[in-house]
Amino acid sequence: MQFSTLAHTFSLDLPAWLEDELAPVPEALPTREERVALVNRLADRNWREGNGGPFAAIIVERESGRIVSVGVNVVLSNDISLGHAEVTAIGMAQQALGTWDLGGEGLPEHELVVNWRPCVQCYGATMWSGITSLVLAGQGPELEELTTFDEGPMIATWAEDFEARGIRVAVDVAKPEAIEVFEQYRAAIDGGSITVYNARSAA
Ligand SMILES: [Zn+2]
């Protein structure tokens, strides 16, 4: 076996349209509502652009709201199943700060803001990232019902488990707006115009 014949690295690339989308956004988003409104908007544009599913995430400094990183679901555009919004945002923040631990010494507290509750992959990724605050536009069965994505066997105590590890959880900050994004996506599925890349369902 020659190592040189195998891949040596992989990366997740964000789409260029984020430049336009972020241009009018201030450097800091002081309120939770502003942070969530941004991820809902990016989630909506992301599936329309064909990068992946209707998901977006940002990492901000919890107090000031300074935007540290942005992530959208790039599974389709990168051909990597790991490319969920949370993983992308976490990786970009760690790359920007040059650390694997967003909760490391000397750093301000970091908050991950997502348009829906993490899947099983992102549950772990979020737990190990060093963030101390998780804010979700929504959570509940609507995501799987509307989009048909499989979120995996999430445990019922996920929120308590985050809290037990020092990660504060706020849910349902803008649930109707988050659901609206999924409804639009669903209409596109029913119209046959998009690929749900989804992993095999347990069903
Ligand atoms: Zn995920």
C-alpha cells in the first residue's frame, strides 16, 4: 500500500454567495433573536443554492455577539457527509482562532446558534467543541416530518447532557420561522426539484 495513493487531507469549503449574504450584516449581533434570524435566512438560501440541506449555524462571542464563524450544510457541494452546518461552523471558528478548544483559557465564551436541534453527529461535535452556549431556532419532530432527513437516534436527555457539561441550551427562539424554511424545502421536494442527500433512514 502506498500512502501517496490515498487522500492526505480534506476540507469543507463554504459557498461564495455568503459574501453577498453577509455584506449587510453587522460585525456583531447583540441579541439572540438577531443571531437566530441570520441562521434561518442562511438556511433558506443554502438549499436553494444546492449546497446541501436547509441548515445553517454561526458561532459568536456569547456576550458581544461578534461573529466568529459561519457554517452552512455543504454535504452536496463538498461530497462529504460530515459537512453539516454545525461541524462546518465549529471547524471554521477553530481554524480562525487556531485552537481545537473554543472554551480554552483566555478566550471569551462562544455560542453556537443553529436553525434546528443538532443531529447525532453534531450532538457529539458540539459537545467537544468548547462552546458554552447553544441556541436553537427550533427543535422537535417537524424537521424530520417535513424534510425527511434522518437525525439519528438522539437521546431524550440531550439538553440535560449539554447542561451537565457546562453548555447552556436555549430552544425555540424562532420556531415558526425555522419551520417556514423546512416547509419551503418540502415544497421543493414534492416538486421533484431537489436531492435529499439523506443517509439511509432507520425505517
Ligand atoms: Zn448534523
